[in-house]
Amino acid sequence: MKKYIAFFRLRFAMGLQYRAAALGGLVCQFFWGAMAILAFKAFHDTDPSAFPMSLPAMSSYIWLQQALLHLLSVMSMDGELMDMIQSGNVAYELCRPVGVYNMWYIKNLASRASGALLRCIPALIVAALIPAPFGLMAPPDVITFLWFALSLVLAAVVVTAIGMIVAMITFHTVSPRGVRLIAVGIADFFSGGIVPLPFFPEAVRRVTELLPFSATANVPLRIYSGDLHGGEMLFLIALQVFWAVALIAVGRLLEWKELKNVVVQGG
Amino acid sequence: MIEVKDLKKTFKVARREAGFGEAVKALFHREYELIHALDGISFSIGDGEMVGYIGPNGAGKSSTIKILSGILTPDSGLCTVGGRTPWKERRAHVKEIGVVFGQRSQLWWDVPVIDSFELLKEIYTIPAGTYKKNLSELTEILDLSKIVKTPARQLSLGQRMRCEIAASLLHDPKVLFLDEPTIGLDAVSKLAVRDFIKRRNKDHGTTVILTTHDMQDIEALASRIILIGKGRILLDGTLDDIRRGGEHIDETVAELYKKFDV
């Protein structure tokens, strides 16, 4: 266990030093957040009765999404890991007396957490200062916030597991770009990254919510804004637990299969 | 210490002629060629030996090292290092070995070298006392005190290689695999690395297997050499066996490659 903590610590510390990347990401996320809110406001003004969320809840959803993007997007899967597989430096990783899956899982989780920490504090402060209905509102009550926190952790666990499956596939494909592009596109759309899931047609939303992608950003962001509550919330949190277990199991199975066949190319 | 018997490994390599037409053809039908990287090699190496593993490019040297260090599974054959089969008991096996791949890096690129060392301490669960002792010894002999606080990306190749070697020895491995450890190094760094490997072997009794194209490395380090070509062992003996007196070591080896037609 201690070695995994050491991994987390070093990767976390390393993530904290990329200040310029964090600043750049922050600016980009503010811009994107503002644009998204303006666009949704236009929809809202056209026909408020057809709008499936309240406007303040919508704004909170967008700001939280932008602030936590680094933690919850499949996109921020560990590029380092892919590079290592592609360049063959992965040879060294295989010479270590640790489980490869565990080691990389922890590393990726740490890089997500440190990147998000750098970005989310300033983003949340500024978003909270923006007046309603465009700013980040406080959660309805403490209990909701606790459910949000739990679901956030689960979402990070699930999204890291998705990233690991992509990494394991990279062992097979030589170049990581294709799988990664496809995975990011699919996951972004089905986790409500482009349009929140409540905006999907009813039937599509019901199916989408069962997918592993919905068990990432979708659940915590909607709990926070009060859009998701009661039995439906409990069901989706349970589904998050299920996907966390299932995806980690699949990743480990892939690890076991791939490591038997891996060939580190080049002298 | 190390027993290798009839090890075989075949790779499938895609081939095609140059040109656009050929590339289109390869879309539908790809021709593969089987390369016998290792075609039944056997040798045994005793405790505390220092062996130079030489051969022309593509002879199968790196494949052998990869199998011995547990990251490549051979098609057939037996191999034990300290009684364990590397690819079957990977985690237990790698605790006992140190590996330096001259062409790759194990240091974390963006953080000071010492952070990578600290991480290795946790990964190998090295007791604090042992770690401290080894670190100060390695720091002194390899002259690392000034460079361990620098991020790995800002080190010169020679400085980095010294750190790579130190990183591979922090956990007191019984066997050390060096895959082209002096590649790209200047004369001073080369001498320092050679000197260090020699001392390590003498003082700690570490078994060393070294692949290199630099025959001075072999001359300085290895009492025994194993020559491999086209996936087979061609010669296993001492340096004096192949020397015919007088001439330069590079010429001797080139002559040898010619003789075996590899």
C-alpha cells in the first residue's frame, strides 16, 4: 500500500508544477463556460417550459463541469503512460515489483487530482461571485453536498478505470491516438459533457444513463445542482459503484492478457 | 545463477516494397516474415561473473536481456535466474535484478532525480537504513551530489546515465543487466561508468551481464564473452580466445563477425 501512496504523492507533486498549463486551462474553461451558459440561456428564453433544468441549476452544472474538467474528463487520461507504451520506456515499468495496473491507475488518479486542484479553486471562487442565475449557486443543503462529494469520488474512480482500458488497448495498437480520440468523443457526449443528459430525448436518456460514461461527470454535477435526487439519485450512485467494480475488473483482465503478449520493440 | 536452455523467440515483421502501389496492396494483403530473433540459445552464468554479450545489430542481444529481465515471454525454452523463471514470477524476479536500458529512461522526466530515487525506495520496499547507505555510496562513487536535485530533463546524457545506473542499484540487486550502458557517452563518462561497474562487481559480487557495441567496454570489463549472431550462440569463451595478438580489438571482432558470416 505504501508504494501506491508514494506513487500518488510524487505524481500529485509533479502535477502541481505545471502552472502555465493550469492557467491556460483555466482561461479556456472560463470562456467555454460563459459561452455555454449564454447558449443555454438563449434556448431557455425561447421556451422556458421546455427547458428540463432550471437556469441557475444549469449554470451551476456548467461551472462545476468546467472547474472539475481535469478530474472528470476522459481526455485527461495519462498521456505519459501512452507515451511510455509507444516509446518503449514501458520496459522499465515492467521491471518493477508492483502490479502494473495498480501502479498506473494510482498515477493517473493522482495526475487528475492535482491538475483539478490547481484549476478548480480559482474557477469556483470566480464562478461563485457571478450573480444568479449565471453564477455557481450553493447546493440546496448539506446532505445534497455530501451525496455530491461521494458521487464525485466514484466518478473519478470510474473515469480513471475507463482511461486505463484505453491504455491497455494501446498495448495492442502501437499508436495511442486513434483509440484515445474515439474514447474521448464517445465518453464526452454520453457523460453529458456537451449537452447535459436531461436534454436528451426521454428514451435515449434512459438508455444513456445505464452506460458507464454516465457514471462519470453526469451524476455528481446533477446532484449538486439539485436536478438529481431521491430514488433516481440512489439508483445512479449504485450504478456508479457497479461500473467502478466492473471496469476495474475488465482493465485488470486486459492487463493480464496484454502482459503475456507484450513485445517492447526496438533495441 | 543464470541458466538458459534452448530459448526461442520469433517475431512477425510486416514487409513490403517501396512505393504507393505497394502501400495500397498492403492495405488488403500484408506479407509477414518470421524473424527468428532467438533460435535456440543456451548458456549458463555463475554467481559474481561479469559477462560481455556481444553480436552485430539485430543479433538478438536485446531480446535475450528482455527475456532475462522478465518483460518478454519466449516461445519455448527454459530460463531461470536465481531459480526463478522470469516471465512466470515477474514480481518476485524483478526484485532481485537491476536493469539499465541505455536507450531508455527510468527517471521521471519533470522532477528532480532524487524524487525518482525516493519513489524507487518505496517501490522496492528498501529499508530506510539500506537506502541511505546505498544512496550515499552511489552518490559518492558516481559523483551525483550536484545533479540529483536537478530535473532529469535538464541533465546531459552522461549525467543522466550515471543516475540511471544508480537508480538500478538502490535495491542491492544480485544481478545487473546492462543493455548498452555507454551508448552516446563521452570518454570521461565512459571511463567513469566502466570503473564503477567493475568496482560494483568486485565489492558486492554482483553478477553483471553487459551488451555493448563498444569493444573497449568489453576489454575493460568482461572476462568472459558470449557472441551471438542470427539468434544463435557462436562463441562462448574468454577475450584471449578470440584475440590473435597485436591487432585492435575492434578489428578482432569485425574479423569474427565476418568469419561467422553474421
